[in-house]
Amino acid sequence: SAAAQRGVRVGMPLSEATSLCQNAKPQIGKAMAAAPSARRTATRAKQQGGERFHLEPHDPAADLETLRQLAEQCEWFSPIVGLEQDTPLGAAGRPIAPECLLLDVSRLGHLFGGEASLAEQITGWFREQGYLAHAAVADTIGAAWAAVHEGPRGGWARASSDTVESRPLVLPAGHGWEPLYELPLRALRIAEPTIVLLRRLGVETIEQLRRLPRPGLISRFGEELPRRLDQASGDCPEVIVARRPPPEFTAEWVLEHPTTRRDSLDFVLTQLVERVSCLLASRGEGVVQLESWLETGTPEVASNGDGETVASDARPALQALRMRVDLFRPTANADHLMELLRMQMEALVLPGPVETARVEARVVAKLEQRQMELFADSSREATRQLSVLVDRLSARLGRQAVLRPRLRADAQPEQACYFVPLTGDARKLSGRAKTATAAAAKATRTAPRGKTSSPSPPLVSNPAVSSPAVTRPVHLETTPLSIQVVAVAPHGPPVRLIENGHPQRVLRHWGPERIETGWWRGPSIRRDYYRVETHTGERLWIFRRLQDGEWFLQGRFE
């Protein structure tokens, strides 16, 4: 084409392409659908002795809609096709718009003459539609994304991005890390600011990143970096969210006569919850998060000419009141769900009569199936009662009031754990739970290309907790308490301490244990910790702040 003759290539920056075509008159377009008319215009201009090039403004919404249409048409090649969901973060800290289609081709290669032939047919079909597509087949979504964007350099040849013909990349099953070692960090879908920081530290490739200690990566860069590595290797499985809309577990009731009576609303909600529960029970699933909406009408008030207020004939403005129930374990017990909903209803103030009631199971998970036993197991009943107690406390006090700790790999004790709600968390169900959005992807593969999947190792490993040589108290002060300590020497162990005005003599001590924070955390924190046993029998965890020599109480051993 005329653009190619001028040196314009696919992927070239717009400013560079414009400079190469500066002798031609630009024509600004408004939509890709206008491309045929633009071609006719260019043909007439060429007949008149001139040339025009077409500038099409970027329309992200149109691109996304086109990508969805292409995903629908690609179902001819695979029954499970979806758009990439976990896109990397750009320089501005915002997720990049999806630009890839994901196809599950597990056990489909023999239908098309092999995986390589299937990939060739897919790219050929895109070429017939007028698109330049690059394809890669790998064990994991992360590895395929890396190969198609950055291109392996360890034996797989690939045509340059400015050519129409682009040979698909097929990584052998069970390829492991070797084909990806020489790829740049961007191949892991890492956020751009993280890539910049790693490059400053001299880390350029995936192989160099893999050699770094995992606990150090977590403490310096958070959990995203190890997660990206696990996604590429398959230790952290990803699923393809199919294009088809997921099934909705919803029930709705439009009241013929709007009401504010609590008993009537209780009856309506009971019927709706029973419908949803029966639907889920038939599928062997239960509710993890339930939401209910009550749409109320607030009559509008108008004023007549005499200054009196009268009801308006206009339709009342609807107001939706939302109630949310989070559960510790999935359940399809309608009575238990209604008990939790009634707790929410007690604190609900109705601004007007309820016209519509709606119940939806937002997060569902597989129910735990157990074989019946001849003799009752008291431990199972205790577990069930604990779940019911947690659900009731969360419904009464709020989800953020019933928490559980999670470990974080951080040297500073105050930052060594954080708290998350006990209820409504699908991730704690060992991968059995799925949100309604991802329900349609349940048929997707969990092990790449026939490979047996293994449980992923925990991302957080706190050596301070797991090491038998170093113990930590269960009870930690939220903020270290200042205490007075008498030591043998300025930097020696403590012999006496005063806590809340009560002097105590130290009988035994263990330490010191030096704890320092990394440079990436800002101002350095340096402490010497001691475990001490006083004459009263208390065992305390205290430390000396090295900056000024002040002593603090960090925790108590029970």
C-alpha cells in the first residue's frame, strides 16, 4: 500500500507515522465503519493526482465492543472464549484496556490437525477479517500472554510485528520456565512503576527476577509480583471468564399493593429466599453472599394556590434499600438466611411503601457434601454451630466487626499481620467458591493441557512465626507501650523494669534479637528485642529503640 511504501509499519508511534506521510493531506475519521467511504475518497483523490491518509481517533469503547464480537465468532474454534481480565497496570496506575482473547484449546488440537495447525487457522481467520493477530499456545494464561506479547528468544522464531504473516508460537506441554527466562519483565504483566524500580536495581529479565528470594519480593513489592510469577508457572491458576453471561440466582416480587407492613414484607422475602435456595440446592451450591433490595416509593408533595400541600399525581420517586448478608460457609438453608435478613430488617427505616422486593445470591460456592454416619459426630455439630454464631455476629454487628488475622511477611511486628472479615470471603473456600461473574467459567480447565495441578504454596511466609528458634507472643499491643528499664550497660540486657508504676525484677532473659526495616519503607526502624521473665511470673516481649535507647513493651506471652 501507499502507507507501506512510505515506511509506515504496524505498531509505529502515531507521530512517527504522521511525519512519514506529511506530504499527503490528512483525513480525520470518526468511526471505523466509515472505512469504505474513506477508501473511495482516497481513490478519487488519487485519480485527481493527490493522496490522502486516514487518521482514525482512538475509541476504547468501540475497541472493546469489537473485541467482544470477535470473541463470539471465535467460539467456532473453542467453546470457552473470553477477554483477558487481569490486565497489567499502566504508568498512570490504571489497568490497561483488554486487548487479548483467551481460548481454552485443551484436548481440541486433534480436531484441527494439532495445536500448531489450530493456531494457524485462528490467525488465518483473523487475517481474512482484516486484522493482524499474533497467537501463542502455552500451559498457562500467563505464559501464553508473555509469549504473544514479548516473543520467546530461546529457539522459537517469530516474524516481526510489521509483517502481515506472523507465525503462531506453540510452547510444548510441560514447558516450565525455560522458554520464558530471557523475556523482559513486562512479559509477566507487572505494573509499570514496579518494572521501573526493578530495572533500577539491575533486574531486566524473568530469570534474574526468579533468582531473588521470594520473601524479599513480597516485603518490597507486595503480593502482586509473586502472584504474577505463580500465574506464569501455573502455581496460581487462572480461569477464562467465558463471554456468555453467567446464570443469575435472582428472585423478584412486584407487589400489587405497596405496603409498609413488616409481616407482609417478611412473607415476601421468605418466598424469594426459598426460591433462590431451592435453585442453588438443585445445583449442589450454597450462598456465600446474599443481597436484597426493597424499592420504596416516596410520594411527591406539591402546593396549591392557597398554600396548602397536596399529594402529587406524578409517579413516586423510587428509592432502593439494600441489605447484604455475608456467610462464613456456603448454605442453602432458607431459614438460616431469613434469620440473618430479619436482623438487617430490624434496623431498616422504610421511607415509603415497598413496591418491589428482590433477592440475589451474589457469591455462591459448592456445598460441602458428607456421608451420613450411624453415630453422630459432635465435632461436626460444633463446627456448624460456630459457623452459625459467626454469621449471626456479622449480621448483627457488621461484617467489619468480625475479623480474622492473616500473616504478612514484614519484620516490624505491628505490620506482621492484618485482619480481614470472616464472612463473605470466597477465596477462603479453597477455590470452591466463585462469584456470579465467574460462574460461566466453571467448565474451564484447572490443569493446563492435561498437566496435573498441585496446590499453590502460600504467598506469605513469615520466618519469625514459623522458625522454632524464635517465638512470638500471641498478644501484641496495638501501639508499643513506653516502659522504664534498668540495664546492666547502656546496650546490655534488662535487669529491672517498671510497667504502669509497678516495678518488676527480671529473672531470666533471651536476646537480643535485632529487627530492622528495609530502606524501601522510608525512615529506618531499628530495635533490639528481649524475651524476659519477671519475678511475678509474667513473660514479656520488650525492645530497645536503637535511635534513642528508649524501651517499649511489645507483647505478652500467655
